[in-house]
Amino acid sequence: MAKSLCKWKKKDIEKQVHELFHIVNKPRFMCKDCARAAHDKGFLCKPIKIT
């Protein structure tokens, strides 16, 4: 994987919007620092499982 979702800037989101849809679809984890959510914990810096 490339850099974590936590480090994405606005320009990254604009360029990779389709990849972002895949990453955030049916989130199971959340970063405890920035509160971004993702399906796979590997996309986040400090993931915690959403219960």
C-alpha cells in the first residue's frame, strides 16, 4: 500500500477518488488520531476496530 489515508491531502483525494471509494466502503476501522475510516486497517496510521 502507498501512504496511509491519514496522510492524504486534498489533491490526493481529487486524483484518486475511485481508489478512495474502495478504501472507505463498509469501514471496519477508524484512526484514533484523525477519525478517518477504512475497510482495512492497513490504510490507517493508528487503527482501532469499529464495533
